[in-house]
Amino acid sequence: MLRFLIRRTIGGAVILLIISAIVFLLFYAAPRDPARLACGKVCPPDTLALVKHNLGIADPLPMQYWHWFEGLFVGRDYDTYGFCDAPCLGYSFRNREPVLATILDRFPTTVSLSLGAAAVFVVFGVGTGMLAAIKQGKALDKIASSASLIASSMQIYVVGVFAVYLLTDQLHLLERPSYTPISDNPAKWFSGLLIPWLVLALIFTANYTRMARSQLVETMSEDYVRTARAKGLSARTVFFRFAWRGAMGPIVTIFGLDIGVLLGGAIITEKTFALHGIGELSVKAVDTSDLPLLLGVVLVAATAIVVFNIIVDAIYALIDPRVRLA
């Protein structure tokens, strides 16, 4: 197991390095010049050269990437800003603030949104899928399958706007979506994120309901489950000890991927509900051609996805004893 984790960690680090290099190259393939954007419409050549020097983009492209990569481990010295401690992601082209500090300031919003929604859609999605599998072919199964199919076809930016209009503006049942740090006011933190949680849960629950139902139906027809029934074990024991455990592997896999993606920035959700998280920050970085900020957000998002992939691979064998990691 240890060798496997080391191998997967090294592979993840290589993936992150490749992703950062690709984003770096794609940024410079764009027609927009960040130095000219920062300098303004009327910018003499000598002023433009000074702006490029201050932004750290006067050097050749490979040297710029090397300076950025080196800053992650040993820090980086800027003529304008001074020394940036490792891990240094640079300074934003637009607001001149440290990229790492900007991301960390937005990260609690994304974490609260992602983990809260995940708790809701996993509980309801897997629970509904379990009931549908137990009542296979009956009315509850048909209703759950139909509802999940309808919910999976909905879009967050449509359901979100309708939910805010109905629950906030018309019925006045819930507060308008907002983010308050949980340390400041736990009740306001919960009420401000409840609508985004419910909307995200509605979309994701459909996938987990269908996945849980299909996996449980398939697992309950396996030989080892039939053998457990033949030994006289109770239906509850057979279901939770054998069928449920064998069906959870694929569900844990997609859950790890979903959490990684959400932590990397739920762009549409944050834009829909005007939440200032990592997703909204990435859109702003693209709009303003802010390379350090864009690289930092992409690195955080990719790291979240890679880390949760490694965690899922590590616990897969604990859930399903048939799996053995070489």
C-alpha cells in the first residue's frame, strides 16, 4: 500500500507540473497583452517595458516559467514587492496582491459550499438508491428512477435562479445566498448557503440515486450474496454486510471526483449565487488576463482533484475486499 501511495503521489506531481506548463503556454497564445492592459490605452514604449519588468514578464517564456516553478519551493524575490516566501504563486497582475493570500481568502467559501452540498447529495442520493434497489420493480423504484432522470437533466443556473426567486423573493422562507464565516455566525453561515446546497444536491443526487440503485441491483445478484442468503442470514445482514459494501466502490470513486471538482471551484454555482469563491476567482483571472492568479487557481483545482483521486484509490480496497492493490 505504501509503495502504491508513493507511486500515485509522484504521478500526481508530474500531472500537476504538466498542467501548469500547459496553462502557462496557453496564456501566452492568447492575443491579450497583460502589460498593455495594466498600463492603459495610452502607454509609451518605455513605460510598457517598465510595466513588463515590474510584472515579471520581460524575460523569455521558459525563464518566466522557471522563476514561477522555483518560487513554489524556495520563494521568489521581486524588485517591486520584495521577497515572496515559499510556496510563492506570485503577485496578481491586477490588484498587486499575493496570489496565495487571494486564493486562501476565497477558499473557505468554496469549501463550505462543496462539503455542505456533498453531505446532502450523498445521504439523499445513496439513500434513495438503496430504497429503489430494495423495492426493485415497485412503485417507489419507478418514482425514484423517474425523478432522478428529470433532476439530472436540470441545469444549476436555471434551478438556482428559480429557487432564489421562489424561496427568497416570493415565499420568504430562506435567506438570499451569501457567505458568512462559520466562526463569525454559524447560523448565518448555514442559512446563507442552504439554497446553494439544496440546488447542488438536487443535481448531484440524481446521479448518486441511479448509480447506487444499479450497483446494488447488480451486487445483490452476485454468487456470494446468494450464498449468504442460502446460509440463513437475515435480509438486513445480507444487504448491509455484503451487498451494500460491494456496491460502494464505484460510488466512492465518483464521490471523490465530484468533491475534487467542487473544491477546485464550482464556477457555475458560484456565479449563479454571487458567491466569491475559487470558481468566481478563476473567471475573473481569465477575464483580466491575470496569469499568476490563473495559474494559482488552476494549480489548486488540479491539486484537489489529484489528491482526492489518490484517497479514493487508497480506500477502495478497504471497501471492497475483492480489490487488491499491486
